[in-house]
Amino acid sequence: MKTMTYRRYTTIGMNKRKSRLLFWIGVLFIICSRILFFFLAGADVEDTYGYFEQAMIRMEKTEPVFSSGLSYGFIHALSVALRFVGNRHFMAGLWQMILQILWMILFLTGAGMLLGWAAGFAATVVLMVSPWVFHSVFVIAPENYFMLYAALFLVLLGYYAKTAGEKGWRENFPGRFYLAAAGILLGVLCTWNYLGLVLLVLSVYVQIENHRLWKGKTIDRERMMGTGIQSVSLLFWILVGILAGLMRYTALTGLSILQQLGWWGAYLTDFRKQGQEVGGLLTLWLITAWAVGMVYSRLRGKPVKPGEEEMTEEREETNGGTEVYQETDAGEEQEKVKFLENPLPVPKKHVKKEIAFDFDIEDAKMEFDISVSEKDDFDIS
């Protein structure tokens, strides 16, 4: 029996076209909804927490007061933006609108790679219609600034999960550098806000699923990185990112590294300050959106695992020429194929036959013996 596995190009191509269509519809929806709401809402941009006042461009250079790493980074970024547009609340709100458009597009991309494009689109729609996310543009706060980096890490994690799940992670310089960049970014996010720890938990889940997928399977150790090495490498660079962030803060506060670690622990448990920088309602909307995406992916038939393709098809060829087709989901164990009976006539099987003698061969030979006298003369010349 000859077995041949191939991709059903028409179906895969159609699914890819649908995925691209969903992505660009989402991007268009994000851009149009943010711009229209910002210019038609008629709301004033408010500096509720004083971030704009600290970021304003002044004649004399002043250093903002350090309260947290996220606030410090946000004020510096806003200060750079105000150098080009001037000290106006409206321009600060416009800058935040651009940040929100960027991070929502990145969220759509990352959620699409982790949950599936349809589920990622559903999760992003929940955020797009959220009144709290709309209103966050008009309050000068680090929420959209933080979400830009968080969504960027979600994209890095989605690409890693998809690539490592499909064919393994390559043991080369680009592969190691990618893990280093993702780990350092996640480490900095953990020092910024508790949502960074949520992303850390999501990374652990992705790595566990990757280990289950490759457990017991042979990986070319010369070219591919094992799942254990991936986990250790990622964890190492996360710790490097955390240490780098805390070391940066020691230069601003004058505290020792141990004192800075104590400050970090107290900061993560100070939910009042955490809520000022990233609102609790935004966190709830993010959790709700992700839950909607996961439920949607399960309702479509099965939970989407990183790296899975849409569909594959197997074709079996038997000696009689019968072809049996079976559609299966990639990544799942193949079901046993039930072969169809060949309806076409085939040549009858050759049966070897032997002649059975039911008489004595010696008696038969005697019938041909003829008596010849000595006078008989045969001329054989």
C-alpha cells in the first residue's frame, strides 16, 4: 500500500485569504473607530494625575520625579513627543490615540497567532468597542504606553509559539537573539506593572504546551534547540531584564540593589498606584477579551494550539487502485482509515494445476513395443 500525504492547497489558500481579510478588516476598523471617536466625541484631554505637567517642555531642563519605572518612561516619551507638537493637551491626546491604534493592531496580530485569526479578531473587537478603552485616550496616563510594549511582546510570543510548535526552534544566532530580546522585554514589563506577571504566566503556559508537543519526538540537536534549553534561556533573559530595570532605577533613586528589590516588591503590592498607572477596568476588559477569544476558538471545534495549521488531507492508494480520502486536523493523531471495496473487475487469481496419472506408465510403454524378426532389414542410409 502506498501512502501519500499532501496539503489541500485550495482549502489552505482560502483560509489564508480569509485570515488576511480578517486582519485588514480589523486594522481598518481600529483606525477608523479611534480617529472618528477622538475628533467627534468632543471630550477634553485631562491631566488627572499630573503627568502632562511633568512632561512639559520648559526653558530650564528638569528631571521628572521618579515614582515608578512605568511613569518615568511614559513621562520621558511624552516629553519627546511634546518637543515636536508643543505643550498642548490636545496634542498629548492625539499622541495617545496613535499609541492606542498601534497597540491594538499588535494585539490583533499576537492574539491571532496564539488563538487563531478568527478568535483573535473576536478578542480585539471586544477591546475596540470597550468604552473604557475609548475614554483612556482623553486621560493622560501610562495605560496606552504600557499596552504598546505589552502587545509587542504578545506578537513576539505568538511568533515564537507558532514557529516552535510547527518545526521547532532553531539553534542559531537569530534564534538565541530572539529569545534574548523577548526575555528582556518581558523582564522590563514585570518591573513596570503586574500585567507583566500575567504575560509571564502566559509564556509559561506556551512553553509547557511546546514541551508536550515535542515530548518523545526526535529533534535534530545540531540545528534545533530543545524545549528545556528554550525555557532556561528565556528565563535567564527575563531575569536579566528585571535586573537591568532595577539597576536603572538605582541610578535614579540612589538606593542599593537590595533596597531597590524591596521597593519593587512594595510597588507590586501597592494596587492604588498600580490602578493609577494601568486602570483596573482596563485589566478586566483585557481579561474579558482574551476569554472571549479562547471560548470562540473552542466553540469552533477544538482549542487552537500554537503552530497548528488549518487542515491536511491524506490519500491512500491500494493495489487495486482505490483511493481513500480522509480530512484531519493537523497536529492530532490520525484516525484509522477504512478502505473501500474495489468495485472494478480484476483478473482471476492463477491456480497452479498438476496432471494426475491414474494408469501404470510401464504398461503403457508395452503397447508401443513391436516384435521384429531377424530377416527384417531396414535401410537407414
